[in-house]
Amino acid sequence: MVLIIAGTTAFDIIVEDDIETLQLFAGNVLIVPKGCWHRFRSADGVTLMTATPKGEEPHLFVDDPREG
């Protein structure tokens, strides 16, 4: 779960092998499906809160996990 507290962000997520981008604003709440790679991009900064169930897969800090 992601809650945007302040600011805006471009939210990229891979769905069915395609990257989709959503523009998120303060007050938006989003549920990320289990196992979906995602990232946040914000030129001006964003404050957000996330909640991830315990025992989930480790985070990958890569631009695109399909490359490589």
C-alpha cells in the first residue's frame, strides 16, 4: 500500500511486461499487486508512506528488472 502525503510523483509499475506510469498526488492511495516491480520519480520531492506485508520478497533497486 502507498499513501502520498505531500507533493507529486510519477509512479512506474510493470504490469503484464509493460511499464505503466501513473501521476500521483497528495491524498492518493494505491495498492501495488504482489510481486509487481515499481518505482517513484519526483523532480520536486514527494512524501509518502508505504506498508509492505512482513515476509515479502526483498526489494530490488534497479531501473528496470527486465533488462540484464
